[in-house]
Amino acid sequence: MHPEPPAPLARVATPAAIGAVAALSVAAFSYVCVENLPIGLLPLIAADLDRSQSAVGMLVTAYGGTVAIASVPLTRLTLGVPRRRLIAGLLAVFVVASVVSAAAANYWMLLAARLATALSQATFWGVVATTAIGLFPARMRGRVIAVTFAGASLATVVGVPAGTWLGQHTNWRVSFAALSGLGLLALVTVAVLLPDIAPGGGHAASGASPDRRRYAVVLATTMLVVTGVFAAYTYVVAFLVDVGGFSTDAVSPLLLLNGVAGLAGLVLAGVVADRWLRVAMTAPVALIVVALIGLYLAGGSRLGAAAFLALSGFALSGVPTAMQSRIMQVAPGSTDIASAGNSAAFNVGVAGGALVGGLLLPEFGVRSTALAGSVFAVLALVIVVAEPLIVRRRRPTDRPSREFWTDEGVEVDTPADTSDSNRSVVA
């Protein structure tokens, strides 16, 4: 007899599941907006709180560093908490901290509120993907991941510019207050629609074919490719003006172009990840290499700069979806912990890329950031392409077959290395 599954398996996409994932996507949108909002409102916050702009910039740096450091420990600490209660609690922290941010009487109060938000976000990124995936059949996981992460992409395209505009035309505090309201909407929806499933159950709880070395490849690829992109993207405004020859008024439309291309890439990534996961992992990294080298070589042309900027946005948006789909295959233990590790790697890449670009900028000029970024992206491409050589194939006697649950019932994970297939193991 086969063992009973630890939790009911989703066989169809129910309206409640669709609504819950939409709420999780709104929550992701809210988190990314709050994280990056001080960038656009930096002069206003600095003047209001009587601090230097560099000090206000630390509000973003400290936030990202907290997420990177705290993701794995906090996710591990909350493994036993049912998902609805956990995510609702995290969003409650978000709402309260955003209200405190809007009412902050001084810099230190604002910093404390942002650190509280960052701690809740660190845990949120560890559990959101696996929670969303568990609501749907396993064959839909790539598309579910894409929808969940769409909120984060929309935050960059729409949320941060809108929040900046609102703050500039009213008060920077109004932007934080508005995001607290959006977070409250996500909180109520999650509390109503998300089932209070115990963690550790269902097809999303553990990797279908656990492998520590393949998981390490995912982390290394994520960290390197994100480092490469953000070495250049952190200073993209200076690049477009100084190298591309654009006016400052043209920068916002170009960033919008980058974001719209990213949304297109996100939609495509979900479909491809469900069918050809190896392609979904490799193609975005290869396109990022092309985009960064193209920016370095052709960035002096307005057409070239715009085209390769859009290509970088299109390609980068596919990386989180593909890597999260891969984690659902190869996570060596809990997929929540594995997802938190990938979130940490992503944030290390963001911070590392900004640091690399900042070191190059005064000595070699802003154009060098694209070239340096391409070096990191090439390293990521080498690692992901060479994975079969980096991770030796096991012999049939190295690991016994095991059973795992899918939406179709029980399947057998054979000792042969099926994780290299061009489709999901549980598709």
C-alpha cells in the first residue's frame, strides 16, 4: 500500500486559490515598493528629517542587508507555523511598520520601522512561492511562480514611480501610508482565502529529487547573474545620460520600457519553466550576457542603449521563476528553507553588484560597469551550462528510488538523474 499524502493535493485551480495567489502577489508588490521607495523620495526625506542624503540612502542598504542575512534563520524558525497564520502575521507587521514609517518623528524611528519591515519580508520571501505552488497542481508551478513574482516586477515598473510621484506632489509620508493600506488589503484577503495548511505537506513541501550540489549551482547562478546585472543597473541613470546621450527627461520612459519588457519576460518564463526547465534556466542568463556586452559596446548609440536595456529587463525577470522552479526539484530539505537561501543569494547579488559598480565608477567611468557586469554574468552562464559536468551523475545504486506525491497521485523518483530533463520531474 502507498502511504497517505500528508495534505490534500490541489487538482484544479479553484477561485479561492486564484484569489489567494493574487493577494500574495499584491503583498510582494507592497514589499518591493516599501524597500525601494526611499530612492525616489531621498531628497524629501533627508530635508524633512534633517539628515544627509547618504544617511537616507542607508535606509535602503540596511533594508536589503537585513533581508539577505535574516531570510534563512527566520524561515527556519517559523517552519512549524501554518501558512495562513504566518503570512497574515507577516503582513500585519508590514502594515504596522508602514504606518510607523509614515508617522516617524526622526530618522532612527524610520530606520527601526524599516528594519521591522525587512525582517517580515525576509520570512515572506522564504515561504511565499512554496505556499502559492501548493494551492495548484504540480504541473502549473512555473506559471504560479510567475504570477506570484509579477507583483515584485510591477512594483519596479509602476509602484515605485507612482509612490515617488505621490510623495513629490503631497508628502513623502503619504506614500508610506498608501502602501500600508495596500498591505492591509492583502492581509484581509489572505486571512479569508488562504487555507491554514500545516507546513510540510503536499507536493511543494520538499524537492522532488533532492541534490545539495545542484542546489548549490542554483544559488551560485542566482548570485552571480544578479551581481552582474546590478553592477550596471544601479548606475543606469548615469549610463543613459553620460554614455547614451539621453536627456534626464528621457530616463523615466526608458526605465518604463525596461519594466514592461520585464513583465513580458516574466509571462514567458512561467510557460517555458513548466515545459523546458533547462531552457528556462539557461536562456535568461545567456540573454543577460548579450545585453550587458551590448550595453558596453553599443551603449553610445541611443537605439542600442534602449534595446539592450530592454533586453536586460526581459531576461532578468525570468531568472527568479526558473531558479525557483529548479529549487522545487532539487531542494535538499525543506523547500521553504531552500527558497529562503535563494532569496538571500539574490539580495547578496543586488548588494554586491552595487558595490562592484560603485568601486569602478570613479576610476573607470560608468561604461565600465556594464563590462564588469558581463564578466559575472558569463561566470553564471558557465556554471549553469556546465551543471552536468559539475555534478557527476549518480549510479543507480547510489540512491534508492523514493515515492513522492503529485497532483496525479504517487510517482516514483527513480535513481536515474531525471532532474536534468527538459521538463519538470512532476510535470
